[in-house]
Amino acid sequence: MERPKQRAALLPQIVSLAEKAGEAIMAIYKKPDFGTTFKKDDSPLTQADLAAHRVIIEGLAHLSPQFPALSEESKTIAYETRQDWETYWLIDPLDGTKEFIKRNNEFTVNIALIEKGVPTMGVVHAPALDLSYSAAQGLGAFKRNKAENPVRITAGDYRNGILKIATSRSHGKEKLIRFLEKLGEHEAIAVGSSLKFCLVADGSVSLYLRFGRTMEWDTAAADCIVSEAGGSVTDLKGKPLSYNKADLANPEFMARGKPPIPLETLLET
């Protein structure tokens, strides 16, 4: 997929698909029992993860059967199989499963299109909040609240007032606290799932710094949204994240607004 017109035509369909997956999630969210089990790495898995996965995989097979799909719930696909994928879908059917289990509403559906290792389309939908973020390369980034029309968003400038930072509710707190003590005056805003990226994209915060393990499907959709909003997602040395690696784990990273707050030297110490 090389033309902006093709992405422009497909993007609203992917938003609709994410919303459909969100409906499947919310049907289970209303139940008293999520059917929670645990994977080999002790991360939780609910019926909602699997229901959303099925909706998205079936939908993408209909919308773009020419492109393969890699989902968190189908990650056993061997690198020998996917190493030749130039264009494919990368999916986290339910990002923020811990937030889902806590019932704090801060969980998302993440769908990204990857072309030659770069996210060129991304949708992040928060079904409990009826909130969607979307972007496609060359088209910009957008936010939609409830039934309103999407509005274009732009990453903010960290120099405008006190520095606001999005932090995780569930991960990497000790190392982050030590770093923030060095950073100086700031306001930390705790948020679940990939919504932290989206706050960078819409200018609500200027930084999301992530220490600790994440996977490619955790970041791809929101990576595209931040980038199209004028921000950046890089490793701690300022190098953009890459996708479809042999090892699907990400390096530690930071999502920054525009201009990017200069942190590389401080991070080295």
C-alpha cells in the first residue's frame, strides 16, 4: 500500500473494525467473570482478549486478504515465516488487560499496518471511554470523542508551562521515579494502556517514557499516531523503533512531543 488515497479509504474501515472489537470487549466487561487465565509469562488473558482477536482477524481477512496479520494472541508465528512480510497488520486486541481486570476503563484496541518495518497506519480505540485515535502516513492524526466527528491533533510543545508526563499505572515505577527525580519540576499523569502515547499525540502531555519490557504490538498503532501528530517515538538514544524483528520485544523507549524534549544526555547518566 503506497498511496495516501488508499490509506485514506481504508483508515475509517479500520476504525470501524476496532470499534466492533470494542463492542465484543464491552459485552464481556459487563459480566461478573472475565474468564481470566494466565500465559506462560504470568500476564493475564481474558475472554475479551480472545473475542476481540477473533473479530479483528476475521475483519482484516475480509478488508485486506492480501496482507497477513500478527496478533498478540497469534504470536507463535515463526520469524522464518514472517521475515519476508513487507506489509502486514500488527494487532493488540486488548491492550491494558490489567486495567480491564481492574475495571478502570483505560484499555484499548490497537491495530497497525506495518510497511517495511514502519507503522504507516494506526488505530487506538478505548471502548469504555468511547474514544478513538487514528492516523495514516501522510494524512495526519485524529481524535474522536463519542459520536463527534474526528478532529486533527498535534503534539504539544514541552516549553509551554510545566512539563507534563504520562506514566504507567502498572509498570516500571521504581526506575521511572528515580529518573523523574533528576528531571526536575513536572506533573505526572498516570494512565493505562496505549492511551499514554495518545496523550502525547493530542498535546495533553509532552513525554511518555517507558522503562521495562514491551512488545511490538503494544506500540505500533500509537507509534504511527504520535508520529503523524508531529511527535516521535524512539529508543532512549533517539533511534526510531523498528518492527517485525526476530525478537518482537521493544527496547526501552520514549514518546515525545514537538520539539522533542532533549533527554538523551540525562538518560545516559
